[in-house]
Amino acid sequence: MINKDELKNALKLYLVTDSEILKGRDFYKCIEDAIKAGVTMVQLREKNADGKEFLEKAIKLRQITKKYNVTFVINDRVDIAMIADADGVHVGQSDIDAMSIRKLIGEDKIIGVSARNVEEAKIAKENGADYLGIGAMFSTSTKDDAKEVSFETLRQITEKVNLPFVLIGGITLDNVDKLKQFNPDGYALVSGILAADDIGKRVGDWLNKI
């Protein structure tokens, strides 16, 4: 079974990959730099990668995350998560439900589910999700279909669904203070880390801020 305390610690500074933001920089070096600087969890999400490239990245990132003992999950692709022996899977509302995923990956792997309202969050918990990704909190350029979640909706989710959660979507060093009142277990970042010229320094800035 998943250790809830360990999971909450892993969620603290959660990096979601997007190689396009790196503008040609070395993908693996950038992710490793972020991990070395203190990122606690990595999700492989590559919107435009084909299956072969996605699997290659999954296997290499599994090696890097193991080296630093960092939790590693894969977006959507349960099959690739299983092949790469990732720590778990993160799925959205249009993907396979958590209950079906659990049958495939077993009890000792992590399942995260994206939620934008109380109903989605409740169903995710009923289906066996281990944590929620709630957002988008602010407008974001990295996910075209991301609708913003109001602070009132976020408050309702956290009051009615008792699961560890990360906040995601347009979160920056300038606006993250607005979210601290909700006591999230962590923050999931894409361009907030990967768009920085000095990724290691940016991760340090985040750790100081949160």
C-alpha cells in the first residue's frame, strides 16, 4: 500500500515535463538539474511525443529518478508506466478511470487524478486515487484546454474530499502566496521551472518560497 506521509512529502515540488519549453536544451540534463536542486516528484508528460519517443524518455527518466530517489509518475500512458516500472500514473478526466488503472498496476503504485470540481474529486477518491491534481489555478500556456478553478471551488474540494493534493496551472513565484491559504501538499509546475535559464537556481527559489 502507498505510504501517505511519504506521498505527501513527494508532492511538495512536483515537476511536469514539457520538452518544448526547453527550446532545444538537453531534456535529460534539465530534468536532472531540477532533481539535483530539490524537485521531489517528476511527471513525464510530453504532448507531442510518439509512443517510441515517450517510452525512451520514460525508461531514461526512471533511471535518473531512481538515482536520486525521486518519485516518478507517467501521464496517461499506463502501458508505458508499467514497462518503465514508474512509481505510478497521473490521469485526466478523459483518460482511463482510477479503478481500472488499479487493476492493471496493483496496490503499491501511485494513481493521481486531475480534478476541476467537487464531483470529479469525489469520483476520483471513490475509484481509488491516491492524490488529486487540482487546477488550472491561473491561466496557463502549457495546457490549451485547462479551465481555471475558482478559489471557492478549490475550497469546496478540499473541505469535501480528503485526499493529498497538488495545485497546478499558471503558478508563479509572484502568485503562489495566494494559494498558501489552502495548505496544498505541493505545487505542480511546468514552465514555472523549465522556462528558467538556470533551472537549478529556479528550483532553489521555489523551495525558499514554499
